[in-house]
Amino acid sequence: MVTSPLCTRCGENDETLFHCLRDCRFSKVVWEKIGFFNHNFFSTNAVHIWLHDGASSSCSTLFLSGLWWIWRQRNLMCLGNETLPLPQLCSNIDSLKVSINTAYNSTPSAPTLDRFIRWNNNNFQCIILNVDGSCSGDPIRTGYGGVIRNNTGGFISAFSGDINHSQDILFAELSALYHDITLAIGLNYDEVACYSNSLLTVNLVKEELNQFHVYAVLIQNIKDLLNPRNYSLHHSLREGNQCADCLAKLGASNNEAFTIHNSPPETFSLFYKRMK
């Protein structure tokens, strides 16, 4: 709220919407510089007509870009005591116009090529872990799951679990990784390749730990499990992680905190046969 209705830029007239965006001498010079100098442009007294005509004209993108930057210029001057030189302001308007036109101009896209995704994408000759988290539904149910297979795809073990105290997908992804590595260690495997389709999870574990991260303790626990062992962590595309995804959804649909499956669950047998 201000004590005076006068325009804080020019101090010559009340700062109505028209004055602010069009008629103030600071705004008017911008419009004229970018090509809006027709008498009719400044003579219309109905705001909605002026906006409609400008937004539906052949120069609509330039008009809308001008509106945006004139409004920004006004705020910079009134709130930040900062003035943009006229050439820079006009350059900013033109750049915004180009960006909008580029975004909305559809161009023929190149034909897409099929990509064939494997569950063991790097062809490791060791034990393979696939993990995933799930957070979906109404009400939201959160779960995690994973599967352990040999390098030819033969099923060894799997697990799933429900998380009833969190609706954070990142926590579910990290929990899945932690439990799968723990299970593999319990089975005394010396060399393991772990796959997760959560790139964020993979990066958080591989990169230097941020001690202020909300899941810093869990991330450090995973690091402590991986570091002294010949266990590696890799990113997988979702299409190569469907069995783990199915187990995570299975975990979210049950009320068991942790369940080990000694044989392939019926709910993902179709995926398992396909991925072998």
C-alpha cells in the first residue's frame, strides 16, 4: 500500500493499469522502440480490448514479451531502485519473443529408433541385484522390493516390504537398495552388481555424502555395506527393472514390513519369463 496514487516512476499521473503498462513515459518509449507506435495502439481506453487486440495480432508474441519486460522494468525501478538501459530492455524482449516462438513452433522430429533394454545391461558375469521403490495410489501406499538373480537370469531370491511411515519415493528407493545389499551379504556373495532405475539414488550413494541430507544416515549405511566389498552400483532404465518394480508394488499392497520370497511371486512371473 502507498500513500499516493501517483506513478512512482514518472510522478506525473495516477498509476492505473494502463499508465503502468502503456502510457507512462518509461513504458511508452519501450513500445515505440520495439515497433508499436501506431496511434490506435495508444488511443484505446478499454484495457481488455487493448490486451485482446495485442494478444491476437500478428505481433502477439512481441506484444506479450513487451508486457512482461515492461512489468519487470517497473518492478526493478520501484522495488529495487534499478534501471535497465533501453537497448538491453529491447534485447530482452526480443530474446523472450524468440524463445516463445521456438517453444511453440513444432518441427518434424527424427524417426525414433527402438532401444532394446536388458535387465543386466552391462553383461556382468556375477550376481545381479535389481531394486525399486513404489509410491502411488489413493490413499498413497509406499513400498520397496528387489530381486537377486545369477548372471543368466536364474532366480535366486527376492523381497518386498511396506513402508507405512513415509510417502517419499526416495526413501523407498534407498530402503530397497539397503535391504537388497543386506540380503546379498547374508547369502555370502563376493561379487555383486546392483541396478536401480532411480538415478538420484545411484548418484547419492556414489557421490560424496552431504551430512545435512535428510537421509544421510541411510545413505552412509549403504556406503558402508558397499565399500569393503566387490559390490558395484549402476543405473538401469525402467524397462530393464520391471521385476523389481512389480515387487515394490507388491510390498506397497501388503502390510508386511519385510518379506523374503524364495520363489518368484506369481504377480511378476510374466515379467520374469520375459526378462530371462
